[in-house]
Amino acid sequence: MRIGELARRAETTPRLLRYYEQQGLITPHREANGYREYDEYLVDRVLQIRGLLDAGLPTRIIKQILPCLDTPRTIHFADATPDMLDTLESETDRMTRRIQCLTRNRDAIREYLDVVRGLSDQPTDRPTEPLTSRPEVAA
Amino acid sequence: MRIGELARRAETTPRLLRYYEQQGLITPHREANGYREYDEYLVDRVLQIRGLLDAGLPTRIIKQILPCLDTPRTIHFADATPDMLDTLESETDRMTRRIQCLTRNRDAIREYLDVVRGLSDQPTDRPTEPLTSRPEVAA
DNA sequence: TCTATCGTTGACATACGTGTCAAGGTCCAG
DNA sequence: CTGGACCTTGACACGTATGTCAACGATAGA
């Protein structure tokens, strides 16, 4: 498929697809007329790239981890140098920390929302007790 | 405490603390001489900010969610406008998606690392079978 | 054939988080 | 009093992910 269709299907823009290509994340081949030609599987790949980008990973790292994400699993020995593996290892650690941070904070926001919604749904007479400490009201 | 100490304790730089202040994330008071004076609790707060930043959230959003993260829980009615709550709700959704994306990809990398390590630890004669499909070797 | 739509490259622009530097003020130890 | 460590503000710079625009080529439908 061509760049426009991929952009639509992967919820992005042609501009960004060219950017990802320039960063080495995807490498479409070319039609005779010079148009980029994208394989079907790139729809998911681009979605994946965008997810990782949104999660805060830089293209530099994404480029390194993409080869590990192939399925059916293919081992790319060329990429599997020892310090490449170390990079990956520490990157998974960072990802774990991100996950923990996001989870903790998301849950805290949820709890806050629950309390606020609870307060506004039932006017003022319910005890609002499942809290660790009595909520004070701040202007 | 002053900016240098906070920077050290929160593993960052004075530059960034001033930036976070400018973005409205923290508001130290001032000593008589104009020096910024930070409360103790800001060490954790800054760590939290940095975690969220690293997880890909922009300061704009972090600024909105910080008031929800107070503990003991304090409800800030001033911030609890209906569309503020909507923002928070959709932001928790985005965070959930990020978490899923990070988790999926981290696990995939882990699996990859396990396979590679398995291959190099035991030379070549073990079947390497817990895979969904036989790993091919790509140059 | 004309025109609209899509593609190409290249350049410039912007937002954001961060680094770095300059010019100067504060404060403490020697 | 002086030197060094620390603080102030302000400015400029950079990398990264994006938007946008210009100038041009390709393609398909009226």
C-alpha cells in the first residue's frame, strides 16, 4: 500500500511515516515511479512504534528493540552483540520503572476521581469513609 | 532547603527545578535574600514529577494531576471543574494504554533476551523448544 | 486534456525538556 | 577583605517529534 493509506490505517500522517523511515524504524521499498510501497504488516508495526513513542521511548531506542519484537520469533544475531543485550536489559528495567510510576499515579488519580464523584453524586451526608484519612477541603 | 540540595536529593539539576517552577509544578517560597526555599516534601514531589516526565507525560498534564496525588487525600474543589474531571478521566485512559504498551513490549524483549541468552549459554545442542515457532537466524 | 488528488524532496517552524553560559548578588571561611 | 561556593535572572542552543509549506512529478477521472 502507499503512504497515504498506511497513514490513515495507522492513525498518523505521511509526514511522520517519512520521519520514521529516516530514523530507520521502517524501510518501505519503492514502486517504479518512486512512490513508497508498504507491506501489510507495517500497519501494526507503525501502531506499535506510535505506542512506544507515546510511552516516552525515543526513536533511537525503539529502533533497537523493534528487531526483538518480531513474531514468529526470529533471532537477529547481527543485533545481538553483548552490549546490545546490555542496552536491552537496562531498557527493560527503565520500562518497568515507567510502568510502576504510571500505575501508581494512575491509581491515585482514579482514587481521587472516585472520591470527587462520590462527593458530588451523593450531596453531603454520606460519610465518604473508605479513605485513609478524612479529606480536607482546600480552596 | 535550597535549590542545590533539592537538586542533589531529587537527582536532578537546579536548572530543571527552576523550569518546573516556571511551568507551575512547584512553588517554593523565598528567603529574605531572594533564594528559593524548598519544603521537605518536595523531594518526593520532584521525584514523582521526574518519573511522570520520563514516562512521557508533558508538564501541562502533570500540573493538572499533581493536586490529585496529595496524600493524605485533600480534595481541591477549585480544580474539580467538570471538564477538569473529564481531562483526568481520559488521561487515566491514556496512561492505561501506555502501561499496556510498555508491558507488552517489555515482555517481548524479555522473551527475546531469554532466547538469546539460552542460545549462547548452552552452545547449540539444546532444542530451545519453549518457542512458538522455530527461531530462524537472520544475518 | 484538464484538474484534482496523491506522491516526492527539502526547508523552515514550533513545542518541549534540557544544557550551558554570562553577569551579577549572597554568604561563609580564611 | 578576599576567594570560593552557591544563589539569582536571562539568554541562547540543542535534540526530538511534529506541523506546514513550496515546487515538482505521477495518476486517474471528467
